[in-house]
Amino acid sequence: MRFFALKLADSGVLSYFCTMKPLFIAGPCVIESASLLDEVASELTRIRDTFHVEIYFKASFDKANRTSLSSFRGPGLERGLRMLSDVGSRYRLPLLTDIHEAWQAAPAAEVVDVLQIPAFLCRQTDLLVAAAKTGRTVNIKKAQFLSGQDMRYPVDKARQSGATDVWLTERGNTFGYNNLVVDFRNIPDMLAWTPRVIMDCTHSVQRPGAADGKTGGNREFVPAMALAAKAFGATGFFFETHPTPDSALSDGPNMIPLSELAGVIASLLS
């Protein structure tokens, strides 16, 4: 099924229209505490019920690709999955988490609905195959060094390994040192390979490694990134959020305050 529709002859600009209802992925970057998960999940539930949208709760049990060895990584697989399972059962939210090694796929799939492949690892064949074999939805984040067209190959690996539901996520491309830039043409390019293309609105404003051994970012640009992605046909939106981003243990500079999330989602539904 193609989601491309109309060419505006006068301007030569392609407009892409998608019939799919958008979904949302939101949550803290990493599991910091049970109380944080509760606070975020409670707000996501309120947003879901207010706007009647599909929201996946996202948090990582382990951040294996931190800038510094001293950076906080999370509670680990076993404890982290227990905490995610508790959120899912109490708030009735579908769950998404990322995996970094093939052996993590099976236990994570027992708890979460979507296995996410980190951008840096989207070409790791064994990881893609292991995720696909679980039968769960596989969300593959586009590497910072690849084009949207290049993502047909990770999709093919996952589908040929048994995945029936594969998503792709745009998160920007490396632009020199310590910076990212988003080429929004990647969204319609990736819609050629899968109907569910998600815009990672918060990681796309990162400044990797640009904050004295940590990743920096410009969260003020997140709402505009989301609206631009909508114009290019994105069928989902990814937001990392935290009640107090400046005190978050991972990715604080690019996360949006939890209190602002509902307003950003509302802007995408109008």
C-alpha cells in the first residue's frame, strides 16, 4: 500500500497524505525510579483518554550507548522489565523498550509490545533477526549515517526473519561534529518500505557528546520538529519526556517537560 498521493504541479513540491491514524510513543529516556514511571504513565493515560489516541509507554532498562562510562544506565534487564510490566498492567498502556544485544530480545518480548532497535545498531543482523523471531512489533530507528532509502535493508532483514509488523523511525543525521540535522525527505522515502514511519522529535534535537561528556540538546525545537514531520507524512511521533528534564539522568537537554506534552500532541491532532 502506497501512502504517496499528490504532486503539486505548480510548485513541484510533493505532498504526502497518510490515511493512518497517528500513534504516539512517550516516556522517560531511562528507568530512574518506580515513582517516575508512575508519574509519567499517569499523565500518558490522561492524554490517551482525553484525545482518544494510541500511546505507547517507552523507557529503557539499560542505556548501553552512553557517552561516558560514569553515566547512569538504568536498573538492568531483570528489574527493569518487572517495572515496565507493572506499568503496563496498572495503566493498561502498551509498552516499548530498546534492546542492544540479541539475547535480550526473548525476555524483553515477554513483557513489551514493541522491541526497538537503536539507531547505532540498525544494521546489526543478529539483533534484527532475534527481535523479528519473537513475533513482536519491531521498531527500527534509522542510523544517523544512513538515508531513508537505505532502511529498506533492515526492514528486509526483519521481515525475512519472521517479523510481520515493522516500523521505522527518523531521528536525524550526523552533521559535522556534535550536531544532527533532519532531512524530512527521509519520511516519505521510508514510507515506501513500511506504512508506519515515526518521527523521533526529541532525539532529533540532540547535540551528541556536546555537553562536557554528555549529550546536549535543544528541546525548544521539539514542537516544530513534530509539525514539520506531520507535513511530510509521519504516521507516528516519539517524545522523550520527564517531569523535570533538567534533573533527568539521561537525555535531559532534549526531553520536553511532561507538563507540555499534551499541548504538543494536541497541535498534531488539529
